[in-house]
Amino acid sequence: MNSPLEILNAYIKRNNLRHTYERERVLEHILSINGHFTILSLYEEMNKDIPISRVSIYNTIELFLKIGLVVRHPFAGAEAEYETTMRASTHHHRICTSCGAIKEFSDQKFSKAIKNRTFASFQTQFHSIYVYGLCKKCQPKIKKTKK
């Protein structure tokens, strides 16, 4: 399996794109994050080390999405969240529809069912399941408002 940097460099070469220092730094940064990130959080963290514009980060993340180095999560909220596809373990997400809290969880039964599922003309690389509902904190609040 190729490293993320090798995947990026091969894509850049194949598509006659410019090799930039910023792309490599963004890749380094996202690979060091253990979890989700937003463009804003990445921008703020990276600007502690090097000056980089939000536009550069947006464009780089769009490129990484196209290559398959990151995935955009469809969580409800103002800002999209991303995660590197190089994470070691498949995990799922519980999302509270009231407060927006996101909790990661693993479930071997879900993972096994997906792994054993075959799709015509499709090879699964990774998966994530989104479960929407009410978190423990919001359940009592919702019950009170329904009375």
C-alpha cells in the first residue's frame, strides 16, 4: 500500500499539477489529527506554524477529497467536518438531532455485516454508519417540551 504522500505525488504527476509545499504541510497536519477536523480548525492550527490562507486549505482539502485521502462527513451543522481515510479503524457516529453532539463508536456486528456484503461493480474500501437520535442530555429536555 502506498503512503498518503506517495498517493498525492502520483496524482499530482499524473494530472500535471504543481507540487507545492502547502499541500504537503496540509497533508502532514491532517495525518496528525486523530479525529474530525473543520477547515477553520485546520486553518487556526496550521497558522501557529506557517502562514497559509483558508483558500489554500479549502482547495487542498477539495483535492484530497478527489484523491480519496479525506472524507467529508455529512453531519448537520454550519461547517463541514472531515477526516482522513488513513485512520486505522472503521468507526461509526451517533449524532444528536437536538444539540448536534457527535460520538464515535465501533460495532463489530455492523462492520461484519458491511464486510460480508458484496455490491455489483463496487469494491468497498471503508465505511461509516451515521445514527441520528437524541443524546442522554437532550432526552429529558425533549420530554419536558412535549408535555
